[in-house]
Amino acid sequence: MDVVPKASQEAVEFLSSVGPDELQLCVFSDSLVTISDTGCEVGEFMISIQPAWYRELECFLIHANSHGAIDDIPCGTSVMGYVSKKLDTLEQHYHEYLKLKEHPLDRKIHITRQLDKMVVNKIVTEGEDVRKDTFIHSLNQLEGFVSEASNLLISRILAQRQCIPNNMSFLAFDMETNLCTSTYKELGVRTQSIGKQTADVFGIERTVHSEKEIPITWQSYFLSDGHLASRIQVGSTVTMSLLAMPALVEKDEEEQKPVFEKTPLNWEEDIQLYSRYLDRKEELKADHTTYTRHHPELKALLADFLQFLLLRKPEDVTTFAAEYFAPFSSQEEPEQSFRSSETLSVFSETITK
């Protein structure tokens, strides 16, 4: 009975640790040239990651393609995939070709996520022979799965962090779409010439450990912001290199808000505030004087109130005053100007509450 491979706990924890801010910093394009061991340009390699929507789900569209000629034999690989913000592969199209004159090879692999399963359709054409296969994997068995598309996004995140956890082993598909493991290893920092400049680049080695085939290893070096500086498949005669320094992606640093200490306000010692206080005081006095002059009945009303106050001498002066002046309010119905200082009043209840 075959043992089903599993991702390591460190790999699963890494996937859950990636936040939206880190993902947003990975949205840019790379363009490299393919150089043979003789120093000749024989092709190009491009990667682009951009925001997208997939079946009403916000995600990333990842597109990479490599085309050229090795020993005058046209060849190329292209990957297009939709990857969620949780780094789950929603759909991926993989196409690889090698145009040999007598025996051309064409391999197409389509991966799609459907409910609780991952469906893999593969079409391999060798000469005139066409072979089609379909595989179905339960998502429960694919925890920590990394496709070729999501690998490009993960590599940029690791390059920005410049740190790879130990024992980080993911699930992946080998060239025959057999489920296997893929590991990441830190290669350290080295200096690389890019055009007329030099820069420190961080190295990552990824290996796909096939159970039935020879392991395949890629060594990639990245600038500090995740731009790919060089890439080589171990054993290959070509290298993909960056020829010109790109504009580096910078993190948006939040400006710290200034902190103002609270100081006690002594308005009497503040010349400006004290001046405004005196001006307002005189303004109110003038308003009161003007109002009283225009309403001479106020003097008679206050005189009557003081006379009643001296005659009755109530214990609760506030309630007495409220009862006395209530009939003069425009919002109250006319009633007796004064009932009794001995009777419980609604004003006393209100004031008590």
C-alpha cells in the first residue's frame, strides 16, 4: 500500500501566516532573459502577478512563461493560475512543449478546484501518440499543497522575509502529476551584477521530490523586494538572468500620529482667553440691560415675586420660584399663579429626581 505524502506542520503554519499586506507587495512583473552556457541569449522568461476575480472570489492571477531554443530546439513552458489570498490553487493551466523534429513532445495539465476535490486532467502528446488521464484528489489530502503558480507567489514572500523555516515541506505534483513533496532551502545572500549595478540577492532552492522520477531542483536568487534576479534548473545548460535593475517595491510606512500632552487650562492667566471672557461678559450684560429696557414689565414681575417670597418665606425657594413663574411660560396652559407652598408640587418631584 502506497504511503500518501503529507505536508509538514511548518509548511502549513507558513501558509496561514501570510497576510494581505505581504501579498499586496508581490503584485508586480518580472522579465528575464535566458542565457546559454556560451553567453548567448536564447530566450526569455516572464512572470506577472496581479489582482483578479475568480467566480466572485478575490484572488491573484499568476502568469509565467518561458520560451526559447536550446541546441536549436524550440521549447517552452507556460503557467497560468488563479490563487486565493489563502494561497489555495483555484485553477491552473500548465503547458510544456519540446519541438523535436522526429518526436515532438507536448504536455498539458489542467487543475481545477471543485467543491471538496481537486480534479487533474492531463493530455500528453508524443509524436502522433495522444494520452489522456484524469485524477481526482480529496482536498482533505491536499493540506499544504503548492502548485507551480502558487510557488511563484510563495517564493516572492520568502524572498521578502529573507528567512525560510526549517523542515518546510509542501505537497506538489511531479511531472507525471503524482502527488509528492516539495521542499524549500535557504541558499544565503550573495552579490550579483545586474546591468551596470551590483546588488545583494537572497537565494532559495526548491526541490520537487518525485517518488518515481529523479528529483528536480531549481535555484533562484531574489532582490530584497522579491524581484527575481536569476534562476537555474540544476543540470540545465541555460540560466535566466535579470539584465536591468527594476524599480524596487517599497513598503508603505504609516506615519506616526503626533502625540500632544494634555496641559491644564488656566484661562485666567491666558491673556487671549481672559480678554474674550471680559468681552463676552460685557456683551451679555449689555444684552440683559437692553432686554430689560424693552420689557419694563420685568421689574414689576420681579417686585411681586420678591414680595410673595418675603411674605410666605418658603423652605424650598427653588420650587416656590418654579411654581410662581410657570404660568408666564408660553409652553404652559394658564393656571393659578400660586397654589400653595405647603402642597407637594410637580416641580419638587422633578427637581428631586
